[in-house]
Amino acid sequence: VDSGTSRAEIFELLIKLKIPFIDVGMGLDRDMGAISGTLRTTSFSQESAQDLMEKRLAPLSDIPDDVYKNNIQISELNALNACLAIIKYKQLRGFYVDDNSYYHTLFNIDGLNCVGENGKN
């Protein structure tokens, strides 16, 4: 969902129905023609979804001048974000080990590095 306002409505419904979900997003910037930014994967469990929504880890309103909406060709970033969501889902289901139990992960395009938040750090 590219619309923040639509995302907010969907989040509210999923939380009300106690349905856990994973949301992904991108925060992209264009600097002298080159694109930089961050890919985000956030896991909303039934227990923590309301608290995480209030932390506003995912944008719940439309972002003005969003580079993503300028029809840029970033299919590889979309694919990577989808893969990160699938990996997180498989971690939650016990298929992959999850040593850090991150509910919020940021992948930085510029340095190809990843940081996460797990409530312990």
C-alpha cells in the first residue's frame, strides 16, 4: 500500500480483528541523480500491534514529494523488500532462526547494512 492514509485504515482493521501482519516500506531520496534510502520491514504481532502503530514506525499519512511515486525504476528494491518480509514471516513460523527477534528492521541501501529493533535494544 503506497498511500499512508490507506495504510492507517488497514492497520486499524487488522489490529481490531487481532490479525498479525508484516508491513514493508521504503524511504528514498534522490541526491544529484542517485537514489539513496532505507527499506523497512515491520512485524506487528497480535500483542504488540497497537503499541507499534502508535510508535509510527510505518508512515500513516501520505509523504509529500515521495521519490518512490516518481515512477522510478526500482524493481530490485521492491523484490528485496518482499524477500525481507518473507524471511521475517518464516522466522516467525520457525523455519529460519531468529537470534535477535527484531520486529522492526531497516536495510540501508547506501551501505548495504541492516539494523533492527527488538524491544531489548
